[in-house]
Amino acid sequence: MLIVSKRGFVNSTFLTKSIIRHVRISIDKTKVRLTPSQSGQIIATLSFGTVINAVGTTGDWYAVEIPATQEGVIISGYVHKDNIQFVK
């Protein structure tokens, strides 16, 4: 069962990722891919100006997390560095 409206906490020793920065999508219809490759499966498409969390890097790709949907699902994938700007 998925509970969306509850708040909880987790000990930081269980976390493997940390937010590097907030980034803004700089190109409309930017594709979020399952793997850090132009041939990676597209799992989401983001609009210009969308702000997301960058949680790591792999070559020219940023590992990103898109905020939770109404169902509580967080989408994790990769966006190419040419499609983002760092938020100050």
C-alpha cells in the first residue's frame, strides 16, 4: 500500500544520494532518460523552466530526481548537461 499524505524520517546512514544542486531545464521538451545515453529509454519529458534536483553526475549526464507525483512516485533518471542551467 502506498501512503502519500504521511510524513516520515529516515536515518542519513541509509541514504546513498545527496542533492548536488537544483537545476532548471533550459530547453523545452527535454527528455529524462533511464540511462545516461542518447539511446536510453525516455521516461519523462520536461518543460522549459522546470526546476529539479541533480543528485549526481555520470560523464556529461546529471542524475536527477523529479518531484513526487500525486501518487507519491519520484522519477529518477538522467538529463544531458546541455539541457540544464544551475539555479543560484
